[in-house]
Amino acid sequence: DIQMTQSPASLSASLGETVTIECRASEDIYNGLAWYQQKPGKSPQLLIYNANSLHTGVPSRFSGSGSGTQYSLKINSLQSEDVASYFCQQYYDYPPTFGSGTKLEIK
Amino acid sequence: EVKLVESGGGLVLPGASLKLSCIVSGFTFSDYWMRWVRQAPGKGLEFIGEIKPDGSKTNYAPSMKGRFTISRDNAKNTLYLQMSSVRSEDTATYYCARLGGIIDVMDAWGQGASVTVSS
């Protein structure tokens, strides 16, 4: 299975700041990467697919980038509603595997 | 509106069986692959398996093969997860999710069904 290593495990930032979450795959996943947001007590929701394509309805302050084994999720102008856990997931190879998650809090 | 609603969770004894259901609405269920994903308390997400739109094929994560069975009833717009010989490590919230039509990402999720395995 492809291992997904996500960092940091937790993150605290101020409103309006820009934050970046990293995800590293154990082998090349050729942009087969998605990011999900999971708000407290809720189910995960798709944010980004194909490493950098924004899912329908997702605010443009979210963006994804990367290639090969290294990917990142950036959130510009942090808002209070962005408090959540974020998970990366590779779908290049079977079985699909997830990163361990990043818990984002407001400072 | 796309909606997925899981049910059937609860407290179950070790070694017992349990069947979760996921009723969907707002889209043509029979057009989509469907998946089950679980999340242990305070932990990350874990893929369980998936089923083809017509129900003719299932795939499972290697660690899930044998004790979990996914099925569907397209006439009832319902997805199922049969769990057998459950153990404490199966304690988790179980989510059903729709696999996007073109890209292999989960673009709609249920609210989750909580399963606690304990004596």
C-alpha cells in the first residue's frame, strides 16, 4: 500500500493568516491526490482532487499544489469556519490510502 | 440534494455480527460506485471497500477482506455493510460515500454510523 505522511499533525493560526499542510506519498502518485475537510462532529467533505482542482462550491481561498510524491494544501485568509481536520488521500493506486490528518485551530 | 444516511450502528458484543445500511437520495444510485470508510475515535480515515454500480463486483482493502461484506439493493437505493466476528478494533464511525463519476474521489458522504464493540 502507498503510505501517506501528512504534516503537521496540528496547527494553530490566526484569522486572516495563510496556512499550508503537507502530504508526502511513499511513491509517485502522479497527481492522484485529494484533500478532504472534516469539521468537528461532521463527515469529511471533498475540497480538492487531482492535486489542484477545486471541488464545486469550495471557496477559492483553498488551493492545492504539488507533484510526484510531495503535495500541499494552502488556505489563504483563514476564516473561523475553516476550523477542521484535513486529510489527504491518494487514489493513484489501490487501495486508496489517507494521511493521518491535520487538526487546524484558530489562535 | 444529494443525501446519504447511514443506520444500524450501536453497541455490539465481540464476535457478533452487525449490518449497516446507507440509504441514498438525490442522485441515480445505480450509476455510481459506492464505498465504505471508517474512522476510529480520534483517528484517521480507513478505506474498507467498494462496490460496482450493478453490484456485480466488490473490492476490499486487504486488511478488511474476510470479515466485511459490501452489497447493495439498487431498487431500494440502499448500500449495506455486513460486519462479522467484530472485535474491539472495529469500534469506529462508519461512513458510506459516493465515488465521483469520473475521478476516483469520494464526492458525497453520509453523516456516519457509530459502532462500539464492547462486552
